[in-house]
Amino acid sequence: MIVMVLMCEHVHKVYAASLHIDPNRAQFFEYESLTFYCEGVSYCEVVHESKWKIPSCNNTYKRTSTGSSCTVTNVYMDDSGKHWFDTGGGNKSNSVNIFVTAGSVILEIPALPVMEGETVTLTCRSKTTSSQTSADFYKDGALIKSSSTGNMIINSVSKSDEGLYKCSISGGEESTESRLTVRELHTETHVPSDHCCHLYLILKIVFFIVMVALLLLVELLHCRKLTCVY
């Protein structure tokens, strides 16, 4: 029974802690800002894969209703890479991979996995103009769409839409590649904490019934040995 309680608590902790960013995109121009949201922990201490802890988080730390957050006011090229936070006990949150460029074109694509069936919009954005511009979109190196608005909409996204995407605008300027990850609805393998606790209660009841039955059986055998009559 103690094992089940520990399992229940462990499942709850593992899946309560997660890292999100706002805006939710994988590519940024230099000097843009972004906010990290550390769900499930009281202090948002984000780690970069090569730079270790992000110093600016100490100055912009805030508590949220579901955890904590910190904001990086200006991102630089060396901020590119994976980010995560420690959840305690040697565990880590999910990682978020971003790319920061000094170039003139980025692809606005979700940094976090999207759920199967959602609508996803990819936007090719130029640093030099705020107006819409025509763009070509590529997946795994192949041209898949030309858009006069600079947007590409994927309706009801599926696993087949996963891959490396990039875009280019007139004049030949193009973004770097970033991966679109799609999560299938039926592949959620973790057991919600409330279900785990329900399972614990059921097993506890079954254990109690088995113990009572064993006690009655022992009593019956003992009485038969003493030639008890019921």
C-alpha cells in the first residue's frame, strides 16, 4: 500500500511540472523578449544547455497561479538552444528549443508540441517590414506552399505533418529550419494522479477483503481441528 501511495505522488509531480514560453514560437530576432513559465514549481530557475542558469530570471521572477515565471527582455544569438528547469530529486522538466537570429527572416512556428487535430498557423516574418509579404514554405527541404499573405495554415494537424519547416520571402532571404512536433491523442501514456489514487483505494479494499477471508479460513480450520461445531 505504501508503494502505491508513493507511485501516486510521483506521477502527480512528474506531470505537474512543465516549461512553457510566451510567445510560443521556436524562432526569435535578436533583442526580442520572451517569458518562461515554470508550471508546478515556486521558483522559475531556467537552465540553458550550455550557459547553465539564466541570470535575468533572478531579476524578473514572478509567482503565478500555477507556478512561477521569468522574463528575458533581450535575447541574443547565444541564447539559442534547449532550455529546461530542475523539478527536484534529479528530475527535469520538458525542454524547449529556440533559435535566435541576427538575420532578417524568421518562421513563426510553435516551439512546443501541438496536439493532433489542432489548427496550426505558420508565419514567415521579415524584420524589415511589418506588412504582409508573399512567402514560400518548405518542409524537409521541399517546397510545399506559396502564400501571398506570408501565412500557412495547417488544418487538423496530424503526425504526417511533423518535420523541419522553413520559409523564404521575395529576394531570396530565408529563415532557418525548425521542427514541428505533433503529439497523438491516444499516446498519452501517463496515469493521472486521481486515477492512481482511485486504484490505490480499490487495492486497499481488495487487500482488506482478502485478509478478512484468510482470518475466517484460519478460524474455521482451527475449529475443525478442535472438533468445533457451527
